[in-house]
Amino acid sequence: MIRATLLLMRSARDARAGVTHFYLLSGDCYPLMGAADIRQKLADDPRDMIETGEYTHLGHIHTAANAQRLHLYYPVNERRHPQAFAALRWLQVRLSLKRRPPKDLPLRMGRQWWCLRRSTVDAILTLLARRPDIMRFFRWVWIPDESLFQSVIRMVVPATQINTICPTACAFTRARTPVVFHDDHRDVIGDPEALFIRKISPQALQLRNDLLQVFQGQRAASKGDVLAQYHNQNPRHIMASHPFHAVNLSNDPYMLMRGHQLPPSADLMVGIVPPDTTAQDVAALSGALAPFVAGPAMGLVFDGGLHPLPDLGGYQMDLRRNICASLDMILRARSASAGLLFIRADDSDAIAQLAQIRPQIRLCVWPDLGVPMDLAAQNRLIDLMQQVGFDAPPLLHRTLGSGKTTAYLQTFLRLTSDQAAGAAARMTAQHQQG
């Protein structure tokens, strides 16, 4: 990461002789103000903009003791080898190992996004070219892009020429993960000190377009202060203003990573229907059973179902990326712990993902909904489900006698006998109408 950044700095410096400032951004960063306003702000304050503070006083870094990040060896990647990473760190602490930095190197930390003047970039590249000991030290530092540039700038620039704020606004949730902003945040994001903001969701197409229009001078910048509210340790600001933002901001972006788990109280009923079943047939059945479900009846929610979803700030476009996390968000947005949904029998990816949370799922196969599922298809489905860890699910035929249908519904939906009889009657009426 450091080598890539240094190569980028050299290439940009050599390619553009007239450039006065160099700004390090990521693909999730978007401008908060117009290009002319950014140029004027840099002209009005001719200092480098980089967060560079004593590592004992930086409150936004919560992933580990700050001193350990700089004074221990980290030869393995935390995400690729989490167990080895944790074991090596524990062993070094147990043995009281501590690395010694170069004597003239003032150790500092800060967020990795900065805007530096051309003279500063020249000075940093020259210093690192003649000081391989500094590069060797940071080779084994944990998250070096949050400490190398923040430290070496103190060796080449006087403190009076450093504006120690991060020019890119960012925020963290109560779980200390980065906040990801979505389309419905457009009117509340803003920061009077920052030039750019991150992270903007890849699905927030309207928000991205609006911010680009701000940069091009075609739209006024937002007067929102949500970032200032986060800096003041008030993460409820967005959540109080927009009820679904608490869902959007809870764990994102890690919410969409594999391995997410539902809360222990979650209780999902999943009906598996024939591959050729139409969304209208499923919607009708879902509507018939909805009064008996203590939560949303979602239909074919992961396959273009007709059930209206809550506003998830753009996540509706990518629910299949992690079905478990998406179900968690939908239930929380509805303030529910239970729900009913349907998936098609040939949706092997959805079935495999649901197997990750199988203790919280009740399954039932509906083999004759709309288009019948033949016996061979039923056997293939049952084989697939057993391969991913499910027990063979019950088969619920709409055309069974009322007694068996009632018994199945009583087990599947956990109803009383009277409730199950009512649900069976609604199903029969819906089937006759369809």
C-alpha cells in the first residue's frame, strides 16, 4: 500500500509540472464543494492538510491500542490470516517485545487521506529515498498508511505550516466501522472544514451524481452538519432524523460480507416453491398467510418479488450479495424479529446462504404452487439442502386434505390449531380464486 502510494506520488509529480497540491483519495470519496471553492480554500490557507497527532491522543482509532500498532511486528495480514495475526500480537505482548523507531523519527498517526503541497511531496520523496531505515521500520507497522506520512511530514515541514485536520470527512458508527452514506443522506451530509467526504455507497447513484454536480458548480453544496455531529460523538443525529438510517449505518460495509449472523431472537419461515412459480402466485400465498406471521411477509424478496421493501438507502439493489445481512436489515427496519419469505427451488446460492443461519429458519417445500414440481425435482432439491446442512424439509401441498394442511401450517408457522385452520381456509380460498 505504501509503495503504491509513493509510486503514485512520483508519477503525478513528474507528469504535471504546474500542479500545486496533491490530494490522496479513494474511489469512495466525493467532493463536498465546487472545484472553484476548493481552489479558493487551498489558496486562502497555504498549509498542508493532514491529520498528524500524537498516537496517545487520537480518539478515532479504536481497533487496537495505538502504541501496539507502531511498536510491534505485523508480518501477516489481519484479514487473510486473523488467527495468526492475533497469536503473533499476543506472543509479542507476552514477551514484552517493543520495536525501536529511528531516533529522529517523531511517531504520529492520523487518517490516511491528505492534501499536500508540491514542495512537501518533493521533500517527503527525497527523505524516504535517502532514509531506507524509515521504510524498513514502517514495513512491519500495522496500517502503515495511517502513520508513515503523518510521521515523516514532521521531519520536513514546520508545525506552523501543517493544518492538522483531515481534509476528507468521514465518520464511524457506534461499532467503530466507517459510516457509508446513501441516497437518503443527501440533505444532511456536510462538513465546513472538509473538501471531500467518504464513504459513498456504490449503490447511491443519485447521491454520487448530486455531489459531482456540486463539484462542477451545477448544484449548491449541502448545508447539513451530520459529520460535525459525528465528530461531537452524537451518532444518533442521523438516526433521529431518518428512521431507517440506523439500519443503514449499523455495520456497513461489513454487513455485506459473508458470515453475518442474525440476532438470536430472529425467527424466519422460508417456503421453497417450484422454479417456474410466478411472483404473482407467491404474492397471493404470502398475502393469505401474512395475518398469521408476526413480521413481514416478503414474498420472493430476493428474486424480484412484488412485496414492497422498506427504504434501505440503496441496498434494495443488491440484496442477494449477502442474504443473511439483508434479512437482518429488513427485519430491523420493520422492527420485527420474525418474517415469512419464499425462494425458488433452483436458487442454490440462496439455499446455501440460508444454511449459514439454519438454526433460526423453518423450511417448508410447496411443490404444487402454480406450476407443480415433479418428484425428480423434489428429490434434487432435498439432496441439495442436505448437502448444505439442512434436514429434509416437509412438503406442504395446497391440495391436501384440510386436516393435513392444518397440521403442516401449525408446525411451519407455529400457530394454534384454530389459527392454522384459519390459515388453511384462506389458502384454500386464494387457490380457488387463482
